[in-house]
Amino acid sequence: MFVYWGGPDSGKGHMIKYAQLNNKPFLKWKEYSIVKQIPTLNVLGQNDDGRFWWDKTDIEQIYHKRCDEIFVRKTEWTTHKVCPLYVNRTDYNFCNPEYNKNADEDWLHDRKIFSEKYIKKYTQKEYIGTHIYHHMISRAKGVGFTVANSVLDPITPTKCPQLPLHEIMDDVELSFLFVHTDGNYNADIIELSDYLKGCDNIIPYKSNILDTVTTKLDKMGHLGFELNKHNVLDVYNDNKEKLWSYVDRFFDFITNMKNILESNNIPYRMFDLDNDDYKDTFGWENYPIDRNLSHPKQIIYNDLQNEKWKVLEDLAKEYIMDRGL
């Protein structure tokens, strides 16, 4: 099994598309739920403009521990969709924030589309077995700690020892462990270290540092933690170090990930998102998509947007110089 140790903006979505294209079951381990997805690709099409669409069926199993129960519960739901293979999320991007407002299935990207009263209502036991219960539980962390804590207990290895690990991991070929949520999960990695030593652990990175920093600056409006929805130039002019610290987090994540794996003798390999071959690394043959499918430059269309990108590149060069990269 591959374990993909990627933090924010590190190609996780791309890997999920790659797994779905090859019918590979994968796992997303969050703080309050473990989502196991078993995909079946029925049809893959491509429009004349080059855009891919697909007909796919997904079986989604969600393991969770309710506060009012002593056991780990599993819900299962099957969905069948015909939709674009990828919709670029650009709301709050600096260069082209308008693109996503007209994109297909825009509402699917809003994890907080439901108000808290409905989340509380439809996560009650009386709705277990319904699609709405399954949907709400799968997004428990995304909809807010208050709701999650009032309905669910954490389901990490150190906090939920009754986890049926063999059942959960059975037939899974790709896992994302503790990287779809915030917090320090070193203790949980240590708890799973014997298991992880038998996995193919992958740490993604970008060798093109100028491009990765520029991209992080463009996406600051929705990746920026406490800087979400702020304008990147306003932050730079008001407090440059605050902006630099935001970019630091992406590099620090990689360093910390290497350190925790090395300190527990867990083998890993680095995967260069700019140059390494997906098929050579993961061995899955169906890979018709561009590695830059989700890159923000894919939806930069006019001179104004290009000028804004050049402004960010200048900031990125300054960051690289200041940090000695």
C-alpha cells in the first residue's frame, strides 16, 4: 500500500483522480472519520476542448465513533455520477478569483454549505442508514469542531484503540493518513509505525521552488489559515513576515514529515511533482491527464491575470532570497 504524506496543496487531489482512473481503493484518515472509497470507472470521455469527463461509481465506507456508543460504526453508500473529471477551485485566488464562480458543480466545494442546526439534526441516531447522515458524517471535521465534538469522538489510533484496523486497511492501495486535518499526529504515526514500515511511504515535493512559492502565494486566499480571504498584496505590505511565515508552513511540513518517519525507522521516498513519472512510481497504467491539471496557471487567460502572476513571481523571488532557498 502507498501512503501519501502530502500536506496542503501537495497533489493529494491529483492522486485521488489517478486512483479513481485505475479503480484503486483509497483511504482518507481524518480526525473524526475514516473514509474508505472503492471507485469504479465506467466511462472516460474527452471533449473537443480537451476537457475530461467521466461516468463513475463510488462505494464510500465511513468508519466513525459516536459519542453515545462504545463501538466503531461503519456506514456505506454508493453514488453514481457523470461529471467533469476536475473542476478548478479558484475562489479567493489572487490571479483569477472569478473562474470558480462559473465552474461546474461549484457548490460541491463549499464544505460549510449546511447550517449548524441541520448538521446537528441529521447526525442524530434516527437518521443512521440514510444518505444525509452519511454525507454529514463524512464532512464532520469540515463543518466545524463544535458539531464534530458533540456527535463524534476522535478516531485516531491513540484515542480509539478499538479500531478494526485489518478490516479498514483491507484491499486499500493508497492512503492519506492524518493529512486532511489540522494538528500534531506524531503519536498516532508512532502507534502505527510497525504497520507503516511495510508500506511504500511517499513524501511529495516540488523541485521548482519558484513555481511552488508563486502558487502558494496565489492560493493564499483559501489556503492561508488565518490569512484566508485576505489579499496577498495587502498582507505583504502590512506585514511581510506574516506572509513569509504562511509560506514557511509548506516547507516545514515536509521537513517535519521526514523527521518523524526517520526517527521511527519508517522508510520513505521523495516524489518530485514536477518531474517524477507517476506510472513509474505507482505502477498504475491509466494516466491520461496532465500533471499540471490543477495548476492555477491553467486558468490564467488574459494580460491582467498574467501581470498579476508576474507580481507574485517577484514576491516569490524575494521570499526565496530572504529564506536562502
